[in-house]
Amino acid sequence: MSTLHVPADPGAGPSAPGPLPATTRPVRTVLWAVGLGLLLLRLPRTTDLMHDQAAAAMADDLQGIDPSLIGLSVNVAVLVGVLVFAVVLALYLWFAGLLERRLVPEGLPLGGGQRIGLYTMVVGGLTVLSQGWALATGRMAEGPVEAAAVPAFALAAALLYRSRWRSSGPGRQVLVLVVAVATAALVAMV
């Protein structure tokens, strides 16, 4: 008699639920949509700036180029930029979920059965903050103060989750912090 199809633990059959993810799918979807929405709100100003820069660059190099060609190239560049941003943000959020499963598998409850994990908070929070900053000021965050805010945000987020990783060994605790800061730096660079 074969025992290939009999689970060793009766509760571990196909109907047994697996561990809950640190971040629920609706939270991840909302963060992606808010980040993309903020970028889209910035598009008119960004498109105008890019058009002006392209026209100035082309005026020096190529005399007599059709202005509609410059407009088309700017529109294509903006469209490609939006698509790349949407894909990269989705990849960052997926990567955050992967890190959460490996390092800090328990998320913070948000209410209504929704949760958010540490690395999703870092990715989503920094994306929303940077896009909100750019929308409010008309420029991307740059300089020493903004650069210092990135690891500070990651460390503050990690401290919110301290009760979820405090009981692990010192090496793993350092790893959780280093990965949070590294993830924040990765998000800030792109």
C-alpha cells in the first residue's frame, strides 16, 4: 500500500490554510495605485519641463527640426517612463513581499483584516513620500537632508515592527535592519 497521497499531518491537506502573508494583496494594490496616481498627477508639469528642455537642446544642435517631432518624442518618453515606473514599482512591491516571507513574516494590522509588512511599508512609504514631495515642490528630492531621510525612514519603519523580529538572534536582527535600509536605498535610487 502506497502512502504517497496521504498527508503526514491530517490538518496539512490541501484545504489547510497556509501562513498569512505579512502584507495583504489589497494593501499592496493600493500602494501601487497611489504611487502611480501621484506620478500621473505630476505628468503635465513634467511633460512641459521635458518639452522645454528638448526644444532648447534641439535648437542648438539641429536647426529647422519640426516642433511636432519634439512633442512626439517627449510624449513617447513620458509614456515609456510611466510604464517603466509602474512595472518597477510592482516589482519592488513583489520583492518586498518576498523579503517579508523570509525575514519578518508578520505584518501590522491595519483594520478590516488588512495587514502591511515591514518591507512593503518601506517600499510603499518611500514611493508615496517621494512622489508626494515631487508633486508638492515640483522637483525630486535631492541633497543631504533628503538623502538622510531615506535610511531614517527605513529604520523608523523597522522599529515599528520590532516586536515581530526582536525575539530572533542578534545576527538576524542586524539583517532585518540592514535589509530595510538597503531596500530603502534601492527605492530611492530609482
